[in-house]
Amino acid sequence: MNTEKDFSPLTPSIVRALNDKLYEKRKVAALEIEKLVREFVAQNNSAQIRHVIQILATEFALSQHPHSRKGGLIGLAACSIALGKDSGSYLKELIDPVLTCFNDSDSRLRYYACEALYNIVKVARGAVLPHFNVLFDGLSKLAADPDPNVKSGSELLDRLLKDIVTESNKFDLVAFVPLLRERIYSNNQYARQFIISWIHVLESVPDINLLDYLPEFLDGLFQILGDSSKEIRRMCEVVLGEFLKEIKKNPSSVKFAEMANILVIHSNDLIQLTSMTWMREFIQLAGRVVLPYSSGILTAVLPCLSYDDRKKSTKEAASACNHSLMKLVTPEDDEDDEESQTKSSPPGDGTPSKKESDLNGSLIYSVLCSSDRSAVTLDLDGIVQVLDRHLHDSSTGMMTRIAVLKWLYHLYIKTPRKMFKHTDSLFPMLLKTLSDESDEVILKDLEVLAEIASSPAGQTDTSGLCDSSDSKTELHIPGGVRDGQPVVVGSKVTDLSPSTPSMNSYFYKFMINLLKRFSLERKLLEMRGAFIIRQLCLLLHAENVFHSMADILLKEEDLKFASTMVQTLNTILLTSAELFQLRNQLKDLRTQESCALFCCLYRSWCHNPVATVSLCFLTQNYQHAYDLIQKFGDLEVTVDFLMEVDKLVQLIESPIFTYLRLQLLDVEHNPYLIKALYGLLMLLPQSQAFQLLSHRLSCVPNPELMRTVEDPKAPVKDKRLAQPHIDYSELLQHFDRVQSKHLEVRHQRAGRSEHPDRKL
């Protein structure tokens, strides 16, 4: 530095001392400057004061010489001390050069700059608040300084500044928030610690309402929450906990909508629990305000539901979020926008009455009343897209799949009209889900499919329901009439009985596709077929399920599958508790409807002769059963055939056929029952089943012994000999035709096996 240059009013001795490398001499110079400035203050000579500050700033603090910069810093601090309470008028000139030195490469100089600024701030106190942003910006850099002395000095300055902010009521929060939003994304751990500490201080000041600006930096807080440092995470958790307490106390002033999307984007393991906890509180406090963001919420929540016990807390919080969000969806979400606006705009100013306020004084109600409910719209398209994506993803956990299906079921219950617009896109995946490994998933899937098939909302949409190969969408019951008209089930629904719920056009489509799936996936039929059909009989009407499947199987081209499917349906019909009512309906055939049902089932049951006989036993058509068994001699008796007869004998000994066994006591009125059973006995080889049935028939009493004195000799006839609603000769002809087709197919297969190169 040129010492001959005029630095007045600084004397040459002061200038030399400020440039000296020894701290003691620079300190002496600072005392001289302090004395000089005090004189100017006494004279009220602000021009000279500014001149001294300018010289110290430009010629010393911003000098290229390190000792000069050190002298300038201590000189500026001396000026501030001399100015005392008047330093506020000169703070910009005092602070700017000191902050510039914060970036100096010399750590000692950065320390002196920190020391100088500490003295300046200590004197000015609240007057420095208009310059808070530049001070905060400088301190945030020093917080990450590698030199421990500099860091220690910055911490002292930081505590002083926090004390000043806490004591003052003039802090400009609006001006500070943009800087906070920028600095909060720092990746440096010390800088993050510094920022968190400041947020905690500001949040604790009663006069500073930081909650209003939380959406501005909430994302940054969650970023910090994922820091690798346990101490920083702990600090951040404390701050977030304090904010959550404030949110619970003052929900009406919280900007839930602006923060909802921030929470859902954080899936880091370290962050998820907190974000789920916040989301749970948001949904409970804000209610329907969060509905427009429901697709994003579900994207974050659903995967957490499949967590194991290692993340039990996160899973429980996510489950609570899911449950609370689901409850927000109501039937009013199924209304068109115009209808919704009409209902949400009653006469008057829309302000709840005092009585309403008294009755609904909860926090949630106050939040909802403060928002425009007509503007809250369920993001149904987004929700369905998220649910569909999780169903398609093979990596989706079981509990997540169950939750997805629960959501779909809930939406079909609450918003059926809007949901049926998505049914065609959802239907294939719902059918595919029937092959899931979990019984619980399949059960929930069946509940959704059953709701689709039975919902009145599905009646209005009949387009694009079936494949081109299934153009027939009406289900005719062969041989069934009512009031002179054929009974029809399908897209034009006619109930089979007063208790039968009406099925929509998707019901028949569902039955067709379910049977197609069984045909393509025989393992599914073997492992889960009975379970699926039994559950459908509970969820839908058993009569409808069997009626429609029988009609579809009547047209089945794969005769082997038709026979297998009939065998499965017959076993379910005869053994499942879910089919008790249907068995009773078929047992007596007292009504025209029950006769029509029997005829419909019979025509499809003809694909499997033994199943047809068992159906006749169930319906007490013993003479017809005997006639069918007589025809078995013309059939190809295979091992599988004999095994089915064996199973039928076992069934006859089961509780289902108790009434049949008791009818053996009435030999005179049930001769064809005994003949039919003897026919089965003659079909069987010498086996355990043969012995079982033979022993049963040996117990049939002599009719002479069973006749009472009052009972005259009755004519020999069967209970089912003359049923006015059933043409048994036509049914026998149908049986012959079906069995001829089966025989033809078996011959074709045998021909192909003998001549593998021959093309038919």
C-alpha cells in the first residue's frame, strides 16, 4: 500500500499501524480510530464518519495486502463501537466489506472478518435486521468452513444474531423465505445443521408465523430428513414435529393442498415414516381438501402396505392413510359437476348457521367450511390409473394387491356411474388376477367382479361387452317358459325367481370369460375352480351362476373341457354348503322355475353321463336316472368313467343324499330308485364302492314287511313319473345327441394318435 497517499482524517501513524503484521499494533490503531470517530459523532460530522468508513473499506478491507485487510476489518469494528446506537445509519457501509472477506482464501482473515462482524452486530443489535438476508447468507457459508476457528467464530456470531431476532418484532419473514428456500437444498451437513437451527428458532418466536410459509421449504426439510447424519436427522425430526403440532392446533390456516404433493414424492426409507405420519394427519385434518391429490397419495401409500415387521410403523401409518382417504370418497363424487355445484350452492351466503357451527365444531368441519367444496373434485381417473398400474405390476406385494382391490370395490360402491367408464379397461386384469397365488387376493377380486356384474349402473352400458365370437348376449333357459315366454338372462335380464337379484350385461361377459380362463388354465380350474365358483355363489345368486354357466357350456366346442367343467360344477352343487338353497330348490321341482332350471342344467350336464345321473338323483327323477343308466351300456366305459361312478356311490352315502336313502324304505313307491342303484352296482367292478353299494341295497326291506294294515297295496309308480313341466323323452334324445358328439370326438382323437401325420 502507498503510505504516502492522503488518508486523512486518518493520521500516518494510524495508517502504518493498520498495515502492520502484528495484531497488537493494529489493535492500537483501532483504538485511535475509535477515538477519532467518537469526536466526529460528538461534532455530528456524518460526512467525516462516512469518509473514514470508506477509507477503511476500500483502501484496507478490500486491499490486495492481507495485513491491510486485517487492519481494515479491525478498523471497521472500531468505527461501529464508536458509533454505538448511531451505527444503524452506517450499517451497509460497515457490513458489506466485512462480508466480502468471508470469501477470503486465508482462514485467519476469515476469522478476523467474523470477529469484526460480531462486534458490529453486537453494537447495532436490532438495527441489523434490515440486512439480515446478507448476514444469513454469509453465515451459511461460514457454517461449512473447514477451519475450526472460523467455524467457532461463526457460531458465536450466529448465536448473537439469533438472540437479536428472538428479541425483536421487526423481522422481515417475507423477504427471508426466498433465501431460506434456496439455501435449504444445500448438501453440506454443516450448512444443513445451520439452516435447521434457524428454522427451529424462527418457529419458536411467537411473533413470527413461519407456518404460513411452510409449503415454501417443506420439501427441503424432507430432503434434510434423509441426511446420513443421525444428529441432523434428529434435529430435523424435532423441527417437523413442532410444525405438525402447530398444524394440529391451527388447521384452518394451513395450506394442506400446497403441501400434499410434497409429501408423496419422498419414498426414501429414512423419510417414509415421517411423510406417512404427516399424510395421515393431513387427511384427517383437511378431509376432502386432499382428494384432488389422492392419486399421488396412493402412489406413495400403497407400496408401504406390503412392508414386513421391520417397517411396521411405516406400514401402520400408511394403512391409516389409506383407510382415512378411502372414507373421504362418498356417493356425491358420482354426481356430475353441474349436479355437485347445485347441491353445494344453497340459497344464502353459504356461511354455516350458529346451530351448524355448534353441532360441527370439530377441526375438520372448520377446515372444510373454510374451503370451497364445489372446487374439491375426486381425481377418479388418476386413482384408477394408479390402481391399474399396481395390479399389472408383478412385483406388487400381496397386501398392496388386496388394498388395490378394496379400493376398486369401494369406488364401484360409491361412484358406480363414473367407475363403469373404466370397466372395459380394468376387466381383463381383474380376470387375470383370479390366477393369483393368494386366496385372499382372489376373494377380493371376486368381490369386485361380482359388484361389476350386479351393479345397476352396469345396465346402461352394453357396448363392447363380448368378443366377436360371443355375439350372443342373451342367456336362454332350454325348456323353460313363464307366462308363455322363454326365460332370458343376460343383457336383457329377467329374474328366475322373485329372490333373484338382477344381473347387468357384465354378468354374462364375466361368466363367459371365467369359463374361458378355466379352459386355458386347467391348473386354475383344478386348484381354485371350486373355491372361485363357491364364492361367486355367495356374492351373486347361485341360481344365476349355475344357470349362465350351464347355458355357456351347452355351446362349448371343447367337449373334454365341457365334461370336466360339468363334473366340477356337479361336485360343487352336491357338496358345497353355499349351494344348500339351490339344492332344495331342485330337490322338489314344484315350481315352473325350478323345472326350467333343471332342464337348463340337464342339457349341459349331458356332457358328463355320471353327473347327469347324479342330477337326476338330486331332483328325485329316479325313473329318468334308470333310463340313463340303461344307456350306459352303449357308452365307452373308461377308468375315468368308473372312477366317477365310484365317487357317486360315495356321495350317495353322504348326508346330502340322506333323503334318498330313506326313500329306499318305501320300496313300492320308489322302484326306479332301486333299479337305478342296482344299475350302478352292475356297472362297477368288484371294488370297495361295489361292496359299499351292495351292502346298502342288501338293507332294502321286503315290501311285504313294510306294508301296514291301514295301507292298502299301492300301485307301482315313481314320484317323478309325470312331471307336467318336463319332457323327459326330449331330454333323453338330447343326452343321446351329446354323447354321440363325445364319441365322435374320441374317435377323431384316436385317429390322430394312430396317424400323427394325417391332417383332418
